[in-house]
Amino acid sequence: MPLGIAPGRYGRAGRAARGRSGRAVVAAGHPGDEACALGRLGRAMARRGRLVIAVWLLLAAASAALLPGLASRLAPPSMEVPGSESARAAAAIARGFPELGAEQMLLAFDSARLDSSAPPYQRALDATVRTLDARPDIGALLPLPAVERQHPHHVYVLAGVHGDELTRQGRLPGQLATAQQAAYRASAGQVTVTIIGLSRAFAQLAHTDMGDLRSMELRVVPLAVLLLVLGLGAVGAAAVPLLVGGAAILTGTGALTLAGALWHVDSTMLTFTVTVSLGLGLDYALLVLLRYRQARRAGRPPLDGAGHAVATAGSTVCWCALAIMITSGGLLLVGVPWAHSMALAGLLAAFVTMLAALTLTPALLLRLDARLEWGTLPWLRAGGMLPWLRAGGMPFWRRAAGLAARAAQPARPARLPVSVRGAGHLMRHPVRYALAATALLLVAALPVLDMRLGLHYDRDTLAGTDIGGALARLEADRVASLTSVALPHPAGGGPVDTSALTAALRNDDRVTLVSALDNGRDLTLVLIADRAAPDGAESAAFLRDVHALAARLLPAGQQVLAVGPAARLGDLSAGVLSGLWRVLGLVLLSSFVLLLITFRSLLIPLKAVVMNVLCLCATFGLLTLWFQHVRPVAADVNVLLPLIIFTIVFGLSLDYEVFLVHRIAEHYRQTGDNTAAVLHGLRHTARPITLAAAVMAMTFAGLMFTRRLDFQQAGFAVAVAIVIDATLIRMVLVPALMRLLGQRNWWLPRPLSRLLPPR
């Protein structure tokens, strides 16, 4: 139900908003809790609380039972981009050279004491090759010739691996175990071997996710409890959002497990689902709880209070969950499977937390009504600080002296709270506050001009693992990246003349190995090893140079398709960036339309979209500043982050926008006084927004405790965005602009008004 003001329906400041009968319009902005669908839902859930709680307990228990199965089936996120050059090259090689498989990996042999020519080393090499050759999922095994300055203890063997991406990831542990056991037995443990490749690197990263997730929860949950207790003032009240958040996490992961029967579920999806479910579950339940406590203090009975809370805060929850689902669905516009997986995770998390907030929260509120004030903090109990200090054993003479001193002082008028005085000052000087907030945001956004995007192996996380050490050895031996260049040609037309291309590549200082071969039918293949790490800018530049050389030195019109770790990472980055603008356009448009329908105002959604863009620019500016300039080890911003940050931040920002402007609209409908309405909205939402934002920011900041750099960057960015949005944007810039716009806040062109659903 739209929450805004119909144009022309209410008078200017000073006139009360009235209906046809002359009576004041309902203050809550709803046609009454009984007539509101959400209000009826809240009362029904509260009335049938035992059944509702039992259903959620059953769902949580079933989800917990499914969780071990999900953990065992988790795989790394997909790195392939269907239809990209690397995907077409891999398909061409798999057809033309079936023995090279769909992906070419490297077996990296090493020994602490033996040269590669030593008999035990050779036995280990032969045994490993023979054992792997017997596996049906392994194709050709081609030893690479030693290159200049290669360490004498190192040997590399090219291995063709069969199967699609998911199949290859699933078979990797068995292949690795087979190779390591064969090398160990043949050399009595003197020679080690590991598998190097894009799939293997990201599979190793995925193994760290479950441990990081448990570590994050152990840190975040106690902090969430502390924040909720301090913010709500009582342990009993804090238990409600914690129970709802826990139910949302378990049920969300259970839904993800069931989705795994139809969809590839990876470790990043699980981390994203758990983090978003926890944050949204606490946030949504908190909004409903605060409305319920307000209703109870106003004298409403528990059942009516639950209905009123869901009728009011539930509307905000529904709109915000819908916004997150729409923005998450926007990721489906990106032609990258990884983005589709994140879309599914966002949709599930938002939907499950919305259901929990609208059904489980009112059920818990009614059952725990008598215990909501249990464990009230000592300084908030009846009588204020004095009974608490007495209970703490303050000496009698100090208490008596303090009471006498206060009794001797003349009575002072009660001072308004700092937040109220601050809001009043903002209303008197809106231009000053608006300019100051805008200047701060623009200064914070400046570093974004220097932002570098990249997609890397995350070597800090891989350090200490077998593949981390193998990658370091590979780069030291100057064979860091292996690229296969497929050159299709007509059947029977003979191989493509690559002599000029291979000669030019051999003269390139970056190249350490070049080899050309033809299948005798329709495909010529050029294998190139270069010294640049495949996830670095140098390797991307080298690939561009190879394409330029091929266009100049190969026959005119020759199709050139490159595949390898560097090519796959480059295609993934290009696919994500090409879809970024489509997602951003959908997110901006959907945010505008949702707020337009909600508030029936043209300027409020326009202002919200501009503020969100400004918030995002400041967020990425601070992200760039910290990770590229302040952090001891500089790092590029992960190229996948903008998609996730846009999706999460725009959805969450609507939460606080709707919550704040809804309260302003309520008061404006009562009085018609825009300035008083803005002041009223600030006074009644500052504490809830601050508390909800603190809990949400702390939840996402928990990702900074993980080992993966991309998770740390995501946690930093979302936490910073929430803090900026809840302070500078919602508490300063939005009210200042609404004060300046006055009655124009609620302006809506009449033709557009007829197109929108009625209020």
C-alpha cells in the first residue's frame, strides 16, 4: 500500500489533513490495523503463535539436518563465461585435440634434495604419469621441456582434463590424491607433486570458506547481542531479533540446500546467504519490535500491538525485501554464471527473512511480551541511576552529600535530548547542513578516480598451501602462465602457417616456451608459456599483444581463440563489467519506481536515487583509499565487487529511506506542516535507524575477519555504505533537502497520479 501523499488532497502548512467527514485522517497512514492485510496477518500470527513457532522450529531443525550435506557438495564459484573467446577456444580444443580435454592443468613436481635427473625423482615422475594416465578423466600428459633458469628440482607436466567445469571441480580431489600417492610411494616421500590450474586455485580458496564462516559467526554474534542489548535496553527485547535472525539463517541455508538439486551451489553463495540472512533478519525483526514496544507503551494490548507493528513496520519490511529481490534479480542480466548464483542467494535470503519477520516476529512478541523487559540495564530501571548506584555499594556519606547538593540547587528546566536539539538546529539551518554533508561525500568519493579493478588468485589466502607454494615456484621458474591459442582452419586445407608468429614470440623476452602442433584435420594449436602471473596486468597486456601479432602475422581473416588462466580471468572480468551497467540501470529504475509507488511523489524517489549514487561513490572512494593506499599491502579492488555492492546497498538504503520518510509522511498527513513533519520523522527514527544500521554494519564487517581478500573488501564496502547512508544521508542530507523542498516534496504530476495505484 503506498504510504505517500496524494497531490492536492491536503492543504498547506497549518491546516490539518481531513477526510470527507471532516474527521482527521488515521495517523498511522493505514485504514486501520484491522482493515490492513499486514495488520490482519500480524494478529493472526500472534494469535496462533504456538503453531507458528513450531513450524519455524521444524524448518530450522530440518535445515540444520541438511547443512552437512550442503557443506560436502560445495564447489568453487564458476569462472567460465559461456560464449566468451576462452569458452569457444576450450570447446574447439576439446573437439580438435580430445586428448587435451576441456582444461589444461599442470602437474608441478618438486623435491627438497633431488635433482630432476635423479633415479628416485624419475621413478616418481613415471609412476605419477602412468597412474594418472589410467584414469578416464585424464587425457594427454605432456612433459614440458625445461626452460632457461628453471630450478633443477622442478618438473612440469601438462595434463588434459575431461569434463565440464562442475565435473572437473568434483574430480580434482581424487586426481590430486592419486598423483600425490603415486609420487610418494615411488620416491619414498622425497618427491612431491600438486596440480596447478584455475579450477584448482579457486577450489583451494573455497576450502577456506567454511572455516572462515564459522570464525565470522563466533565474532559477529556476540557483538550483535551486545549491540542489541545496549540499544534496546533489555536482554529480553534483544532475544527477539536474535531468534528471528537465527531462524532466517538456518532456513535460508536449508532453502539453498534444496536449490542445490537444481542449481550449482558454491561456497560464495553460502557465505553471501548467511551474511545477508543474519543482517536482514536482525534488521527487519528490530523494526517490528520497536513498533511493538511503542504500541505497548501507548496502551495497546499485546495482540493489537502485534497487529499494529506488522501493519506499520511490516510495510517497510515488505517494500525493502521486494527491493532486494528485484535488485538481486538484476544480476540475472549479467551473462556470467557466477552472477546468476549470487542472484539466487540474494533472492532466497531476502524472501526467507521477510517471511520470518512477518510471521515469526509477531508470534514471538506475544509469547515473550511479559519478558521483553527482562534483564533491563541497571541505569534504565525505574528510579534512574540512583537505585543502581545504591545497589553497587556507593558509600552512604557520598550519597547523602550528592542528594544534599542537588536539593540545594534551584530546579532547572528539563533539557531536550541532544538528538532533538540537533534535529531542531538542522531544521533552522538546512542549507548549511546540506552543503557540509555533500562536501564530505564528494571528498570521500575522490579516490574512486584512482580505483584499480582486478581479479586475482588471493595469494595471501593460498600461502601455506601446496598450490600456493607451487604457484610461487612456477612464477620463479618463469613459466607462470600457459596459454593455448586455437587456430581453426578448413578441413583438408593444411595447417595454419605459424612460423612467423612463433618466431616473433620466441624473440619476446616475456615468452619462455612456444610450441605449435596440428591435428591433421581442422585445428592448429600454439602453446605459449610466459613469465607473467596469469592474474596480473602484465599477463593481460601480453594476451593483447599476442592477438595483435596474430592479426599481423597470420593469414588474413584467420580466427584466433585463446584460452588459459589469464584468458579465462580476462573474459570473466569483461563479462562482469559489460553487465554492470545493465544491472545499475535496472537497480536505479526499480528503486525509483518502488519509491514512486510507495510515496506518490516525484521528487522523493529522484532525491533517493541521487543520494544512493552519491553514497556508493563515497563508499568506493573509501574502499580504494584503504585497500590501495592505506593498507600495508596494496591490493586492487575485486572486479566482481561492484555488482554485489550495488545490489546490497541499494536494497538496504531503501530500508532506511522508507522507514524515515514513512514517519515524515504520517505526521504530514496529520498536520500538513512539512517542517514539523520532517522534525517529527527525525526524532522518532534516529534511534531505530542508528541501532539497525549499527547491527547491519557490524554483521557485514564480520566478513573482514575472513582470510579471503574479496570477502574482506565486500564486508568493508557494505559496512561503510551502511554507516554513510544511516548518518550523513538519512540523518542529515535527506531531512535537510526535505526541509528546503517544503510542500514540493509531495508533488506528483496529475497524469502520473492517475497511472499509479491509489493510496
